[in-house]
Amino acid sequence: MGPLIPNGIIPPEWNFVIAILIGIVFGFTLEASGFSSSRKIVGTFYGYDFAVLKVFFTAALVAMIGVYYMDYLELVNIEELFVLPTYTWSAITGGVFMGLGFVLGGFCPGTTLCAAAIGKIDAMATMLGIFIGIFIFSELYDFIEPLFDSSYLGRITISDSLGISPYWFIFLFAILAVITFYVVDVIRKRVKKVFY
């Protein structure tokens, strides 16, 4: 819960309760935004609907600004935040499989759960595929572990790898977002509209 529990504003016992409430609100928001529709998700790949791209771009930008602003206010110590370690080849391989799953199933994992919760059969089939994929991965882990652990770069961020200040990266990311939004709007206007 961000800085609220470590700073004693909210007692730790409320951690899971608040997490469940946030999950419910997140699921409701996904459904209300139409993100439980596979057509909306794959619209990004076919060029007729870029709402998903815009939402996640905006979410990443807001999260970055929020975290660094809380660090500035000394509500969060940025140095103590957990950064996932980077394994280049396993990230690329996982990204390829994830992208194929997006196009074939029409959902990301979060929207899969949202759509399955409202009874969409294609989402339930996608969930089954996710579970099968998890099972295959776990059974073949000993075989693919060399790939999984290869090209370890440590706990680095994009700003670390580019050698620039995180604040400059946020500024450049904001510019990239504006340019991306403009470009995808141009693409969307040239692609045949899909009504759903």
C-alpha cells in the first residue's frame, strides 16, 4: 500500500483487505472500460483501437511520476524499492510468447480474469491455456533453465542502462508518449473502423 503501511498511517492488518478492494475496483474499471472484450485488446495489433496502449502508457507514466514525487516528499525511499532482476534472453523469449498469447487469445492475463468472471467462454479458454502453459513451463524448467538464467544483467532500470537521470528518463518517456499517441491516432484514422 505504498508508503501508508510502512509509515504507520494504516495498520499492517489492513494490507490484504485493501488489496482485495483495489482488485475489485481494478476489475470493475477494466470491465467498465470495455477491456474484457478481446476485440478491444487485439485492436492494438490490427490498428483499429489503441485504447489499451494509451491506458498502459499513461499508467506507466503516472506511476513513475508518483513514485519519484513520493520519494521527493520522503514518503518512499526509492533506493529501498524492489527491482526485478533483468535476464535479457528470457525476457525476450517470454515477450514473444506473451505477445503471441495476446494475439491468439485476445486477452492479457488481467483482462482474461476479468472477462472470465463475467462468463466469456473465450476468456475461460484463454485461462485454460495460461494454466497449461504454466504447467509445461514448470515441467520443462530443468531443461530451459540455462535460457531462463542466461544474460543476467542484475537489478537495473532503463535509466541505469541508458546512463541518464531517472528524471530525464521520465521527461523523455512523456515526450515519447505524446508522440506515440499522435502516431497511433493517425494510424487509427487510416484503418477501417470496427464496431463492437
